[in-house]
Amino acid sequence: RMASHDLRNPLNNLMGYLELVALTFRKEGATPAQEEYLDHIRQSAYMMKTLIDDLLTLERIESQREGDWQSFDLCGLVSEVVDGARAAAALKDQSLELDCPMDTGPVFGSQTQLRQAISNLVDNAIKYTPEGGTVAVCLELHADRFDFRVSDSGYGISPQRQARIFERFYRVDKSRSKDTGGTGLGLSIVKHIAGYHKAKVEIESTVGKGTKIIVSFPKPA
Ligand code: ADP
């Protein structure tokens, strides 16, 4: 945790100067090779930033517990996250559907954490679904629980790998994942957040067809 904190400042400096170099290149011109080197440096710096941010998020969740819990409208939160992801889906020509029809009533939990978990699941569905695919987000109210579901028509995950995707740093297809710039921490963050909310996480997936991840929250008595 301390290493993550300590790395943040020098990395921010590095990224600031990187953007200054990019600006200088734009103003004064650069060779194609110089542009390419800068791109590589930028990608690596952003990758480090994502990794540090994810590690700090994980650490925050582990130390936070119930301090910031409050009552809030879960459907409103889901809609907000889905709206935030519309640009990413549009860039891949995907249809992003939201089905959140009923008034769920107030839910008690950490809004910050749940926003993060919902957003990790929706972002993954978009990342691991090819262009033109479909991502469907749904919130369903049952007598004893809420089911939050993200389904996609993407690459899918084999049964052996499904068992491991919630582990820290586990990534299924390194070459594909490299392009998507993930860290392998997203789903372990989801699992932690679900755990703190006493929610169960289930996965159904078929390679080449798609993935469905369901988070079931118990309804307060
Ligand atoms: P990241 O996306 O940063 O690699 P995650 O912990 O979020 O890390 O996911 C772990 C791995 O699980 C990913 O690398 C990816 O291979 C796989 N994965 C996650 N969500 C999906 C999905 N919706 N469809 C297919 N594969 C997925």
C-alpha cells in the first residue's frame, strides 16, 4: 500500500512532463519514430497508473468497512454508471441496454464501492465483447434479493478459467488483455465489494458466445 502511494507522485510528475513533450512535438514537429517512442512511453505510464489506482482501490475497500454506508437508490446508481459507459460502447458500435424498471426502494451500502463494482463489470463486458456486440445490464427485484446482471455477447471464458478470474492479477488472454489495458484486479475488486455487502457473485459463460455475471444482494429484512 505504501509503495502504491509513494509511486503515485513520481508517476504523476512523469505523466505531466510526458504531456509537455507531446505538446512540444506538436508545436515543433517530431519524426514518426519519435512519435512512436512517445506513444509507447505514454501507454506504459497509463498502465502503471491504472495498476496503482486499482491497488489503492483494493486497499481502500479492505480498510473501509461500513464507515461510509448509506441508503441510496440502486437503480439510479446503475443508470448513472451505464450512461457513463455509453461512449465506450458507441466507439465499438455495441448496443448497451439497460433494464432497470421497478422502483427498488432504498438500498443500504457503500455507494462509492458499488459504483466501482458496477462500473468494473460494465467496462469488462464492453472490453471483452467485439465490435457490434451487445451488452445488457439488468437489475431484478426478487422477494429476498436484488440481482444485478451484466450479460455480453463477447469472447466468453472457459470453465477452467472461470474458476480463476476473480483472483488478483489473473488475466485470461494476455495478448488480448494487453490491448485492453487492464490489470487483472477489476474482478477481484468486484468480489471484495460483493463480499462486504454479503452479495454472491456467479458467472455463466460460454467461449465464443458470451458471459453473464450476476451479483445477488440480499434484501434487508
Ligand atoms: P482486467 O480486465 O483488468 O484484465 P479483471 O479482473 O477485470 O481484469 O478480469 C480478469 C480477466 O477475466 C480479464 O483479463 C479477462 O480475460 C476476463 N474477463 C473479465 N470479464 C470478462 C467478460 N465479460 N468476458 C470475457 N472475459 C472477461
